[in-house]
Amino acid sequence: MAKRQQVHRKKNSSGAFRFFRGLYITVFAFSLVIVVGYIAFRIWAPAPDVDDQVVFHPVADDGPGDTAAPSAEPTAAPSAAPSQEPDGVVFHRRDGIYTCLLIGSADMGGTDTMMLGVFDTGNKTASLISLPRDTVVRVKGENRKLNSVQSVGGTDLLVSTVSRMLAVPVDYYVEVDTYAFRAIVDKIGGVYFDVPVNMDYDDPYQDLHIHIKKGYQLLNGKQALGVMRCRSCYASADIGRTQTQRKFLTALAKQTVTLSNVDKVPDLINILSSYVTTDMQLNRMVWFATQAVGMDLDTALTTAVLPGEWISPYYELDDEGVLELINGLGLYEEELSSDVLNICHP
């Protein structure tokens, strides 16, 4: 009997040893996968490398110089005040803050929607600033509305115009066909949104028909596109529309990034690849996506519109208001002064 108990104990001991050895090997292998995956991620999708300094050149009265973008300068330690250079003023960027110009293309030419996105990856906060389409800018010696710049000189000219106007480097741009919103909304089964006003608008020339009642409701893709596009539905025209656009994009983001939509990711990627043009590489997109994990859009996302007023036929910016808004983004080590802004006043 004693011999049997001894054999039984040996078997139990041997079984426990095999179990813990298997568990150890599993944990080790899992840890190895994590380490290798992390190293691969850091190599394939590292943080974007942007110049830590920008310099803004004097603006020419006429010609291409009035839309010149900031250019990179040799690396230098941050200073308490912008350094004066013979050909411009140098500002030092804070680490971990990136910018992106969001462009919504229009059906009949021109640019329908423009927003400047600023992502502070260190503090996990973001800002979305609407750029009114009728904002007056000076391009190649002529006063123009901001939404016409792309048709004059392409996306590069639009990016440089926005950059110089606001004294903000634009790291990336993302241009989206407005029908992308329609396709995405339909794919996720609609978006719940509080429509701020009754919307009734018909434009047979553009085949645009918008008839949506005020109030909280589930919008399908066609209705969502109507909400995004209707300008005449507001007394303040484009200013009212841009406020609604920012709120809708926030609702769309919150309702898209949910566990229930995980199985739709491949389809959403296909939609974006069909409707989006960008200079942001895929590995950069992956990196930004990982940095956004855990953000609470209710508290971490702030929205605004460039301050100004409508003085027919343009929307004219308020220099001091714009300066306060841009400085509030915390993009630079130094405070900007109004003389580096390239704001046009006809």
C-alpha cells in the first residue's frame, strides 16, 4: 500500500511539473511574441519625424511669395522667444504635436469643407478647427475665397495658403470625397445625431435634395451627407454649417469606433481607400491610430471655427481672435505674434 501511494505521489509530482513547464513555455512564447511585435511595430510604424523648427518668411505684395509655407531650419535648442533671422522668424515646435488639413472635395469644383486637425499625442488631446470656405486670402496677387484655392493651384497651394495664413506647419493632408461619409454611415448602420434645425433645400443642378426634420434621430448615409452639406439652412450660412459638421464628425467617430463595428473594419478600410487621397503613409496612420486608443472624445476633443465676420463677399478673419486660437493649440515653445500671420483684409 505504501509503495502504491509513493508511486501515486510521483505521478502527481510529474504531472504538476509538466503542467507548470508547459505554462512557463506558453508564457515565455507569448512574451516573446509581444516583444518581437513591439520591436516590429517600432521599426515599421515609428513616430512621425517632423522638423522641430519652422521659419516664416516676409510676405511679398504680389506673386507666389504671398502663399509661401514655413520651411525647415537646422535643429536648435528651444528658446524662450522666437529667433530673428535675416529672412524670417524661427519658431520651435513642441514634441508630440502634429497637424493635418482635412479637405472635403465638392461636386461642382472647389473645396466644400476644410478643417485643421491638431493632435497632441503626449496629452491625448485633439483640436478640430473649421476654416470657413469664404475666408478671404491673397493668392498670386489676387483676393480669393479659400475654397477656390485648390482649383487654382492644387492641394499643395491650398496647404501652403492655410499654413502661411495661420503660421502653422501642415504635416499632412487628407482629402475626402464627401460621399465617403455617406458610405461609412450606411456601413455602420446609421449615426444618431441631434439635427439643429429643420433642413429643406433643393438644388436640381447638383441633384441635391435635403429634407430633414430638426431633432435627435438616426441618420442614414444620404441624410448624413445632406446634414454635412446644407449651408442655406442657417442664418449664419457657412458658420452654422461648420459648427454642425464638427459635431457630426465627433458623433460619427464615437459611433464608428465601437466593438460592434470590429467586423466591419475591412469594409471601412476599402471605403477609405476608394474615397480618400492623402500624403500620410500607412505606417503613420497606424501609429496615430495607436496613439488615439483610450481617448475620451467627450473631453479630449475641442472644436472651434476661425473667428471673423462676414463682410460681403468674403469672410474676414479677426487677427487677435485667430492669434489667441492658434496660441491656444500649444504648438510652439514660444508665443506667436500677429505679425507672422498672413491674414488678408481687402
